[in-house]
Amino acid sequence: MRSDKPRSPSTLLPFAEPERPAKVHTAKVDGASRGNPGPASYAVVMRKPDGSSEFEIGKYVGRATNNVAEYYGLIAALDYAASHGIERLRIQSDSELLVRQMQGRYKVKSADLRPLHERAQKLARGLAFFAIEHIPRELNSEADALANVALDRTSSSGVSSSSAVSRGAADSPAASSVSSARIAAPTPSEARTVRRESSAELRREKSDTLDGDTRIRARYSNGALHPLEALDLNEGDFVEIRVTKRRSSS
């Protein structure tokens, strides 16, 4: 017998987003790291439901990886919402890793990211409505610019303490709470900019399974690489392959 009764949220398809209510704030977040890890910053651009500006900040947080900086931006937005009575929040980020981990599609095995992910999840559960979505990098230009301004100001002044550029409402509690990591001034060796995830890092961090490099030997045969040593891998893991040709021992 067919029932026309609406399905409860628990019976929706995996990753299905609930119907979006009215009066939702939108926050675009970004993280940057020069050196990865290296001098890092995050940025938040939050808008009211009518599209007007609610809160903007770009903050230098010290030495960190790009992915850690991305989480700092997310937590800053969630902290601001919690402390200012915002109950409905939509997050937009160009970090596929951050978004998919928050959606539960990617596992979080990195020791650096796990506590940040847990904190972000806890804050998100405290909202009446929360959604997070991945957007193209070109649509996140405002947050990207704020993050870079924070890095540029710190690099040019050589300061060793946290610094921030903010507009709109007062700084979020996250401005101090997520920047408790050791602060280190940029060094000449860190001048080369590595923005966001490189393609290799994204492939590695998507599964967060590798804590270091493992060198193995493999034989190429019939169009495939056949490892000569046992691999400690789980089904679905991503790996990065660097090929070095060697002379055959035969």
C-alpha cells in the first residue's frame, strides 16, 4: 500500500540536504598557507539573509597547513554564529576536503584535523539549521583576498604575534581561540607561496591515510603496476605514485 506521508529526515538518501528554511546567514570561508606548512591565515565573509554584510575577518594564525587553516575559518564562522544568536547558517568553501569531511563523505584520520573536525561538528549540531557546500575557487574571491591581506601584512611587518584585519561586527571569539597554535614569523625560505591544496596534496589528504611516504618496488606488466612488497592499504584508499625507472636485474 502506497503512503503519501512525507518521509522523515532519517529516511532521506545519504548526504541529502534538508529543505532550506528562510532567514539563513551565509558564510564563505577560506584558508591559506605559504609553505604548507608555513605562515597561515584564515578568512570569513558572512552575510545576512538579505545579502548585506554581517561580519568579515582575515586573521594570521601562525605556522600551519592549508587544511588546518581552512578548519580555522570554518570554526571562526561557527563560533561567531553561536555567540551572536545566529541559528541558521550555510557555509561555502572551495576546499573539497573540508566540505566532504564535514558531510561525512571523507574520513578524518589526520591527527591535526581530527580535533578541529570534532569541534566544528559540535558547533554545527548546536544550530537549528546547518549546511555546507563546495563552491568553485573563483566564487570565493572575497574570503581569499582577506586571507591574503592578513598574510601580506604579517610578512611585510615581520611580526611574531597574531594579527587580523576585520570589518563589520566585533571579532568572533574564534579570533583568539583558534589561533592558540605557536606563532612563527615568516622566514626567507618560506617565501615561495603554495596556495591551498596542490593536486598531489589533495589526492593524499582526501583519504587522510598516509602519515608519511612509503617506498616500494613494482613491476610493470600488461599495462599495470604490480607491487613487489605488501601494501598496508584499505579498500578505497588514495595513493600517490612517483615512477622511477630502474634497469632490470635479469
